[in-house]
Amino acid sequence: MKKIFFLVLCLLPFTTSAMASTVTVTDQVGRRVTIPQPVKRVVTTFLPATVFALCVGLEDTLVAATSKDMSLSIYKALVHKKDVPLLVGSRSSGLNLETIISLHPDLVIMYGQKDGVRLANRLTALGIPTIVISPETMADMQETLQLIGRASGRDEQSTWVVAAMTHIQSILTERLAGLARPEVYYTINPLLRTSSGNMLQDEIIELAGGHNVSHDTRGFFISITREQLIAWNPEAILCSDRLTDKGMARLQSPQFSSLAAVKNEQVFRFPRDTYWDFPSPLSMAGVLWLAHRLHPEAFVGIDVQAEIDAYYDIVFGEGFSAGHPHVVGRGSR
């Protein structure tokens, strides 16, 4: 009996180590996935997944991403020029599963729309741990951060980012309490294309102290008529950085000159390449930026750009904002 007890004690550290060598998570569509640790090879399959991976410090583990990721300013800033990740297609054009499989990734991050769940199940069945994310709201984003942090062994970093998001939210709650909410129209591209009340942009406007004129619509991006925009008569117009200069110029044409936002010069465009109106933790910086423009009187005594810089430095490391002014909204229109 003593020998058996001694043997159990000797094996206990190894047993504990073996137990700790895997992590089991429940992803955002309810799938339970077990991921061996440590995670050293990561594949992302759409833009939000890549940004989330970068936010939890996985840039050095990224072995493949999508063809669209290369256009992201944050991707260019963080992903090293050497050992550039392979391209695996995109959600719209189709993913190259053969390439993903050949890379032997420790973790694949898949999207929740279209055939994402089916592809995730297929990869998992082949022994490739794959999680599905669906970051449609700010609350979803915090869950996404915690999910990826847990799955990749970067819990501490994901906790820091969630705390930084919460800090900005607390500033907004305090500063915007009791203020009237201006009616805001959001446009992506072309000018008469906007987001529905189901989309993240609706929440961005709400958190920034405005009211989305298309709040009661449903679906994805929707097209409207010129007459509808005039009927809404928004007090402010929020333009994506993807809206073309031609689209911006159209707002100054006679057909839209009667809009309150145009007459009162309350037309704002997100700084180029920030992707602040995009489902990722970076959008929290966009909320603060927008709130400052909708309610400048509420931010007297606060250096909003300094708060945005500090946010990026928490997410991506001390000194990041100084080294990449364009990415954080400085040095661009």
C-alpha cells in the first residue's frame, strides 16, 4: 500500500502537467473545443478574427491570414515583414482548407456567418482545434477577447484589453449622462448605404451619445433613397473611412444642402485606415472619438487623443501610439 501511495505521489506532478496541457472552451456558437497548449501556430480566416488575434498578442504566432488582412493598417504595423503569414483566401472568395490543414495550426479562428460553423466542424474533426467567434456587439467583443485569450493561453492580455474597453465606457457614461442625443446618419459606401439597427454601428452611435436614424431597420447594410435621407434630416452625419471623396463631395451638393448636418457642418469621417467602425476592440476608440465630436462640451478637461493613445498602448504595448500615429487617428484627415 505504501509503495502504491508513493507511486501516486510521484506521478501526480506529471498528471497535473498533462491535465494543464489542454484547455477546453465553449465558443460563441456553443461548440466545446479542446485546444492543446501551448498555442504556437494560429490561422485567422476573416478580418475581425485577425484584429482580435493581434489584440491578444498573437502576431508572432500567426502563420496564415486572409488576403484582405494585408490592407489593414494595424496588420502592417504589427506583423513582421519576415515570416509573413500565408494567405488562405477570404470569407467572400472562399477559404483554402488544404492550405490551412498543411500548416498544422494549433488554433484556427473561424467566423460565425455563412458556412463558418460547418468548416469549423470539419477542421476540428480532422484534429485541428477551431473556434468560432461572432463579435456583433461590444459585449460580444469582450466575450471574444476572453475566448481567444483562454484558447491561446493569453488570458492576462485579453483581461487587460477588456479592462481598457471598460475604462473608456466608464468615461462615456460619466460624461454623456443626461445629454440630448442628436440624430445621426451613418454611411459606409456609397453615400446612400447605411447600417441597420442590428449592426455594431448602431451601438457605436448609441454609446457615443447619439441616436441612429436607421435604428428601427433590420438586416445587414441597407440601401436607402435620397428622399429617405432628407426625411430623416440627421443632425450629424458619420462617414466611414471607406466612403470615397466623391461620396463626401456629394454631401455638399445642392440636393443635400437642406440637411441639418450639412448646414451646421456636423459631417464627420473616421480617420483613414483606423477601422473604428469595424467589429473589433479598436472600435471603442472610435466611440470615444465620435462622442467628442457630437458632444465637445462634455469633454472639457479631457485630452481625447491622449486617451485613445493610452488605449492603444495598453492593447499593443507601451510606445505603440507614438510609433504609429496614423493607425491611432493622428496625422490623417
